[in-house]
Amino acid sequence: MKFNWIISEKNNAKIQQACIDLEYRLRPKITRFLMDRLDAEFDGNFNCFHFDVDMKNRWVWISEKTPLKYIEHIKADFDREINGSYF
């Protein structure tokens, strides 16, 4: 799983630390979400999943780099379960 950080201000040590902290919160939450829906297909290996994280708006999207068949499978619940609880 890979994260693309969308940062609207100058990247500095404070922003980098915020990205690290947020990734530590997002990674297990997204992993659990994916395992609940796709575990039989992936056996816990979610390397093909990419997510865009907007730091200003505090929102996560499934990146277009993720294979379309998986986007279609998870997109209906993703916003509610990942963004709906404020990371």
C-alpha cells in the first residue's frame, strides 16, 4: 500500500511529522478495511493499492494507480468507513 501526500503548504519538518503520524493511523485502518473485503484474494499483501491523502482537507481517495477492478469493489464503502470517522 502506498500513500501519495497532497500538501498545499511548504513541506517542512512539522508537515513531514504530521504525515508520518497520519500514516500510522491510516495504515492499520485501511488494511483492516481491505482485509474485510478482499483478504481471500490478497492474503494480506496490498501492494497494488495506492491512496491520495489531502493533508489540508484531511481526506483520502483511492488513487487511479490502483487497479480499476479493486477500486470498483471497495469504493462504495471507502469514504464512509475511512473518511467518515475522520481518519
